[in-house]
Amino acid sequence: MKKILMIGTGGTIASQVTENGLAPELTSAQLLAHIPAISGICEVESLQLLNLDSTNIAPRHWLEMVGCIREHYEDYDGFVLTHGTDTMAYTAAALSYLIQKSPKPIVFTGAQKPIGFDVTDSKMNLTDAFRTAASSLPGVSLVFNGKVILGTRAQKIRSKSFEAFSSINYPFLGVLRDGVLLRYLHESCEGGPVFYDQLNTKVGLLKLIPGTEQALLDYLLERCDALMIESFGVGGLPDYEGSDFCDSVCRWTERGKLVVLTTQVQNEGSDLGIYHVGHRLKGVPGVLEAFDMTTEAVTAKLMWILGQTRDPAEIQRLFYTPVAHDILWPAEC
Ligand code: ASP
């Protein structure tokens, strides 16, 4: 029987009703007590790393999770991390960069309703996560509502109902049906695991709205080493009366800042070359584009890359090099 380590970090799944709203209070051991049948699927040991609402999860907690998995890596066949749903996609993406090519499953799950509620998705998600961790599915994934999603491709798409996550620009890795994991895709993981322990957190995000002031862009670029700009559609920057975002971007990238154009549209990604408003940015040194990567993945990838290098050519090479199938275009097409 496979031996799995469960690592608790908090979230709704572990939450209880308090006077001030739901708060994570249950330990991993208490969560396990709700699913006694798990002993028929795998052998489980558990530890409590954090107990936070995932709104409070920060990059240093990602490094703590990596440290914990690294410390216990040889002793277990797989890992289940319970986590709040709100930032689970960021954490799953971050661990996909910080632990690459893991032959052992590292599975995130959580729930929209606490495990103690009469109507809850907690028990099914947790049980499915253990089934997945006890399978031979390598790498970082997220299991939710019967779907297995690659760690670099998950995004929270619903704030209340059970179908909380989608796989963006990539198929599901598999589904869990009647307690059986049906795998659609088979990942390879040769040469791993490779652990990283450095992040540069000076990464920011500007979501454009019609009429965004250029001063906002300058404010953020002054403070960040890398700025993602979530622009409209396939991507571009405005040049309305009196302001030209392109000028700003070029001024800051000349001083060593990095700008990544992404899109605020959920599916199909960016393609800067299509319209004049984006075309002007193509090939500008220090300006990259996300293509089909999610904002969550780009956030984590930039922190991981800038934690290793400030060399512009190396940053660009690493950014467009696929990690855990995070980018399919143009690199893999
Ligand atoms: N606020 C909660 C959290 O992210 C929501 C959840 O877990 O579903 O921790």
C-alpha cells in the first residue's frame, strides 16, 4: 500500500464557524477522522504546517511547503496538501516551478464548504486527492470536484459552487469517477525531482481598465522588478491623448525592469503581433508576453526566474522554456 504524507495549510476545508466568520481551525488529523475509509486506499501520515485562510498565504509559505516536502520526500510515495481555494492556483503554480520533474505526486485540494457541514465537497475532494497521490501521476496537480488539473494550469473560476476550478488552455489530466482515477494524459518526469529555494517577490500586476492613468504604470514599475500588465483581448497598450504606455514601458525596461503582457481574457491567451496597439511592443528588449500561460503561472514563474538571475537573455530564455507544460505556444508548437 502506498504511503502518503498529508500536509495541512488551512482553508475552508479545515474551517469552523466562529463569531467572526469561517476560520481554519481543524488539524490534518481532525480532517482525516472524517474520512476513515481512506485506510483502504493508502497509508496516511499527517502534519500541520500552517493553518491559514489562503488569503494570507504569501511566497514565504510556498518556500515552507517546498522545504517540508523536500525534508520528507524520500519517506513517502506521494503528498496531499490541503489549502484554501482562493489562492490555491497560485500555490500550485509556485510549487510547479519550485519542485520540477517530481516522479512522486504532489496533490493540492481543498473545498468550498467546511468538512463539518452537512452538505460539503470536502470529503469527496480529500478522498480523491489521496487516490491521486496514491497513483503514479507525477508532478504537481490540483484535484477538485472530480477533476485533476495540472499545477501550472489551474484557475479559480467560481467563488461559491463546487466546480471551483478550471484547467486553462490545457486539458484535464484526468477525472475521478466512482472512486477510480481515469488518466487522460501521461506526464513524464525524467531527471527529477529538482528543488529550488529562491524567489524574488518584487513582481506586480496591473489590470487595465478603460482610461487607466499612465501614472499608475509608472508607480508600479518604479517599485517592482517585474510587472505583469493584464491588458485587453490578445494584448496591447493604450496611447490615448497625452499618454503613451509604450513610452513608459520602454523607459523602464531600459533601466532593467521587466514587463510581461498578459490578457484579462480567461481562455486562449495573448498574441501581441495581431493589432497595432500590441505590435509596437514586439521585440522590445525587456518586454515579454504570456501567450497561453495563466496569470497565476506567470506570477510564480517570474518570482522563480528572478530568484535565479537578472541577466536579460537568461530571463527571456527561462520565461519561454516550458516548465510542467505551462506554455504551449510558441515554444512547443
Ligand atoms: N477563504 C478560503 C481560503 O481560501 C476559501 C476556501 O478555502 O474555499 O482559505
